[in-house]
Amino acid sequence: MNDRISENTEVLVASSELNKQHGGSVPSESIIRKRLRKFKRLKRGYWSFVAILIAYVVSFFLPVLANNNAIIVKYEDKLYFPLLEVYQATQFGQSAIGEANYRALREQFAVKETSDWVFMPPYPYGPNESLLDESGFPPHPPTKQHLFGTDDRGRDVFVRLAYGFHISVTFAILVTLVSYALGIVVGATLGYLGGKVDLLGQRTIEIWSSLPFLYTVIIVSSIIVPVYLPGRSQLLQPAFWLLAIILSAFGWMGITYYVRGEFYREKVKDYVGAALSMGASEPIIMFKHILPNSLTSVVSFAPFAIVANIGALVALDFLGFGLPAPTPSWGELIGQGMNNLTKWWLVLFPLAAVFVTLLLVVFIGEAIREAFDPKEFSRLR
């Protein structure tokens, strides 16, 4: 009994000291921190996020990890950087015409036992390099040199999948951000102003959403023929941005309905009236006061929007209306697998890459949706 009384006394003393340190009250933890802590407790979604984040960050370093261009070449006491500049084969004493073959150059230096050397990436094959010097006709099965084999043009499948991952995820994130920006602005305007503005906006969205997306892509592709510019990054290709603009033009309407509904519900609350009485302008009320309280559903749907955009790019590439050849593309590899069903590596690895990526992003979306559940964490609690 005495032990229990002493324990309660210690708790009361500690509580009073904590109250004194914080001005008489213990500060409550913010909603964002509670949601982040809940997200970390959802192990499947959290570790899926970690895996996707690590893979995406690593994909930015693919030019120095998987490439047929050397990182540094030392030749006749001079240093060359092929990743930054194109060098002809004749500059290194090779008899071939065109760009230097750095794998052959490394073997050449090793045979001659000179002081010259070539520093190659760990995986010395490029995404658009046709390995026609391999024995037999492509596609080649997996080997120690080519982990996932080669496609029907002799290009390394592993490298094309890795570069395709970077392109697909970057494309999906870009389209999602642009679509969300447009959808939030339009939905906030319609929901806050209401009346004729809302009526006109709703009819415009209904007309725009009735346009067939695939036919629009076909028409635009026939007018503006997408071309691949050699020597330029895949993310700087005109076709990449053209396709991103088209998908963004059709992807913003879905989020508009959610934001509009949230604004209709929030604009009648007391804090909005208080802001109006204090002379706050309408843009300040919309985007500083109402919007932060309306983003729960928007954030929860973001991972699923990324999944949809990755799927859209893969589908367009599969149908031949996506990124132009020879851009590394998951959809194009899946198409090759459909045309070469006996070549199991062209069927298995591209489908596995798409499946695993989409599955991990779905796990992230489920965890975010549960962590941002307003029934569990509310400002009224």
C-alpha cells in the first residue's frame, strides 16, 4: 500500500515539474507527428516506402552504375571523361568508325600492358546498346554478363528495366504533381465561390472528361510526331514532356471533386468566419486556412494516382503510342515478351518489375490512408 502511494506521489511530482517547464500545461503532440508515427508503425507500408525511395535515389546514378560509356579514361598521360563528352574511336587508336568502344579499349590496354587504363561502370552495358557481337541471334538468355538476358535487338534487359524504372516513376510523380496542382486550384475555386462559378466549372469539367483520352493521344501523336534525340537525357526528350502534358490535362479532374467537396464543408465553419471578420482576403482564406484542413483525402489518394500514371505510361508504350524508340520502356519490353512467348526472360522480368513496383506503391498508399484517417487523429481530440 505504501509502495503504491509513493509511486503515485512520484508521478504527481513529475507531472507538476513538467507543467512548470511548459508554462503550466504539457504541450500536445501535433497531428502531423502523430500521423508520421502511425505511418512508421505500419511496417509493410513503411518498408515499401523505404525500398522505393532507395531504388529511386539509386536510379539517378545509373549513368555511373550501368553504362557502356567509361567514367574516366587515361590515355597517353591524359584524362578523358566520356560521360561528359563524346570521343571518337580514332582518338584512342581504335580503327572503328564512330564513338569509342570502351569495353574493347579496356581489353586492348590490358593486353598491351601499358600505363593507360579505363574505369568502367560496375555494369558496363548501356540501355540502347545493341550487343550484336554476342554469339547467336538475339534475344539471348540470361548469363553472367547479362543478368536478365537481351531483347530482340540485342540490348541488355536488366539495364533497360533499370532505366525504365527511373523514367516511369519520374513520369508518374511529375504528372501527379501537375494534376494535383491544377485539381486543387480548380476544386478550391469552385468549392469556395460556389454559385454560377461552380455551375459553369462543373459543366466544363463534364465536357472535358467526356473526351476520349486514347484518341486524343493518337491525334496529337499524328500531328506532332514524337522523335528521340540522341545524346540527350531521356527525361529531356520532347516526347516525354508532351506525354506528361497530355496525361496531366486529363488527370486533374478526379481530384477536383474531392477538393471541391472539402471546401464546401469547411467554408461554413467558424474559423473561416473569424478570418473574414479579421479582414483576410479570399485567396488567404482559401489556401492558408481552408486548404490545410482539406488535404487529408488528397494526400491519401496520391500513391494510387502514381500507380495509375505508371500503368498509363506502360499501357501507352505497350500500344505504341508512348515514348518513342529506343527509349527504355517497360511497356515496350512487355510487348516484346508478348511477341516472344518462348523467351521466358522477356515475359517474366518486365512483368515482375511492373508488378513489384506497383505492389509496393499500393502498400504505401494503404499505409498513408490509414495513418491519415481523420477518425483516429482529429484536431478536436
